[in-house]
Amino acid sequence: MKRVQKSPDEPELLARYKQRYPYDTWEKFHHRSRDGYRQVKRQLLRDQHGLCAYCEINIKLTDEEDRVDDFRVEHFHPKVGTEREERNYHLEWKNMLGACHGGSQPKVAEADYRFSKVKEDRSCDVPKGGKFINAEILNPLQIPAKEMLFCFDSFSGAMSVDEDRCPEMLRKKACNTIVELNLNAPRLKRLRKAVIEVLQEQVAELTGQGVPIEEALDQLARELLIPNSDNNYLAFFTTMRWFLGEAAENVLRERNYDI
């Protein structure tokens, strides 16, 4: 999970809809304003640079008729809290995040590694559901960008709280986040492990060519941690940031990284 710098201005069509139907549900908005839904979706993808707000897999869109986007709009505070708190969380822009299907959708593009029949493989907003745990887990909109909260195991791809660098006040929430969102689902560990293995191979290739290890890490950080031509980050940004260590932090500081 990485910091998400959300656009302060809500999408125009969502704002118009709220003025006209302030008490409507998200489902009604989705049905009545298809253009508004698409506008919300596009803005979330831009704000999150193409990554799931929770697991950081790259959002996969598709034009195939028999496939669906590996993307849906997640409400961080449960929508059912609307009735309890007299506040319409359904249509609150700051309450919306873009998430993948958490391994639960068999018809997504690239389903061979994005989907799993195993229940233990479900992650992100799937296990979270409508539970009132928003006060117990990290909100991607509120976590610090310049501090590493998580670390990873090179052999298994497992994610854990970085006890040395994660601020003490956030450690419990960070731990709860991993558990509640099932960010150590076997599917995600397998994908992160693959990323780490590729990085290890790239470092070995560069150092085998005589490039000093510090320069190799710096070169990779500049190639992998900067948005591409579509302004999107590569999947599992935080895993790569952790692996590249101080070289990554130097590059991000140079770019005044805050997202």
C-alpha cells in the first residue's frame, strides 16, 4: 500500500448528480449516470497512477466483450454507514478509491494470475466488505509518503510491518491492514516474489557487466520508480522501493515524492 494523493476537486458529473440527487445510493448513480461513473473511474485511475489502492497490482482494463476490467470503485468507509451517521458515504468523493477485484472475478483480463478459485486468495476490499474497520486500518489517502511502512521477504514475497521505519503510532494499523485486507494472500505473495526475483536478476546482470552495486541500484530506481508515458507506476511499487533501498529513497527525494 502506498500513499494516494487524491484530486481535491470531485469529478464534475458526480458533483452535478449530488446536487440533484443528494441522498441517492452509489448503485443508483452507477445506473443513472454512466458517463459520471466513467468520469469517476478515470479520475481514480489518474490519482492512483494505475495501481490498486490496496495491493498495488496494476489496474487492468479490457476492450474484450467477454472480459471485464480488473477495477471497481471501493468505498473506504462502508456505504451502509450512511443510515447510521446521516452522511451519504455512497457519493462522497473523498471516500472513493480504485481497487482491483481482489482475485474474485474470473472474467478479468489476464485471469490466469489475477483470479483464483481459492477463497484464501481473496484480498483488498473483498475480505473487507462492509465491515466497520476503517478506523482500524490504514487509509491510503492519509499514510505518509516519505516513510516506509512495510517490508517484504525475498524468498516468499510475504509483506510485514517495517518495525524500524514505520512510525510507532501507525504500526498497529499497518499490521491490521495486512490481516484485514489479506495482503499476504498466496496469490499476492507469489506475484511480489516474482517481482523481487526479476529485480535480483537485473542487479546480477548489471553487476556482472562491471557496474558497481550502488550504481546498479540507482539505475534501476530511476527506471522503475518513475511514472511511464501514461503517468502510471509499475505494479507493486512499494515492493520495488523496499528492494532498492536507499537508492530508491534518493530518487524519490529528488522528485519531491509525495504520492
